[in-house]
Amino acid sequence: MEGAVQDLVLVEQFLNTLDERRFGRHGRDHPPTDELVSVPALARWLEARGRAAPARELGSDDVSAARALRAALRAACTGDRGSRAAEALAGFPLRLTADPSGDLRLAAVGDAAGLGAVVEAVAVSVATGRWARLKLCASPDCRWAFLDTSRNGGGRWCSMEVCGNRHKTRSYRQRRAS
């Protein structure tokens, strides 16, 4: 189970290469950013997580594939999780393979854009039901991906101290104004 959580952390990090947060905090604005804007940027992201780039040279098609996968997975975190996740994985085929211990596991066919580990983690988490724990923050000016570790899986905000508190404060002020 611990390995599966670590794998979902990798997926969470991949989803957060697109930072859509647009709110100010402590008097400073937070500008949205995208880490996957070029071939060197994708290579740096993979390397920083101990993921080797594919045997062949990365190209602009790999950046496009990574961004498309990320967009589809982010969409899957907000709606019809099963079919959208399957749609996102369609370009990243999987197969059953034997690991060194002889057990069967899902493995990405090839390593499109160097994201085989991300694809495998998504597929395994969907199959085991853990995918529902990966969410996007409910705050429309945040949308940060987070792993919901609450007991009942009902977490809505990436941070109760930031996004949850802002939501509750807004609701309180609206009730007081009425």
C-alpha cells in the first residue's frame, strides 16, 4: 500500500506541473505557471523525480503528449473519473508483465514521453479504487491537485488552512451581509 501511495504522489506532482492558482496570499499574487513548456523542461521534470527519459531523444511531440495526458487526468479528477481516465490512458497502452519476483503487474508499453511510471500508477490506482483519492482543490481560483488522506475521502481543499479557510470566511461574510 505504501508504494501505491508513493506512486499517487508522483501522479499528484505530475498534475501540479500546471499551477492554476490565481489568488493572493500575504499581499503577494500567485501567478499561474506551467512547468511543461519545452523539451528541456519535460526532461528536467523527469530527471528531478528519478525518471529517465525514454531511450530515444525527447521531442516536441512528447511535450504535447505529456500536456494532453495531464489535461485529461486533471479533467478526470473533477468528473466522470473512470471513463475520462481511460480516455487519457488510450494513447499510453498497458500490458500485463512479470516483475522480477514473478508476480504480474501492469506495465506501460514503451515509455511515451518518459511517463510510463505515471501511466502505470494511474492504471493501478483506477483498478484498486485509490484513484478517487486524487482530487483537484474545490476552490475555483486554486485547482491544485492533492491526495485526499481524510478518513472518509471527503476532502475538498488542498489545504484547510488556506483554501478551506478562505471558503468558510467568504461564506461567513455572505451570511452576515444578508
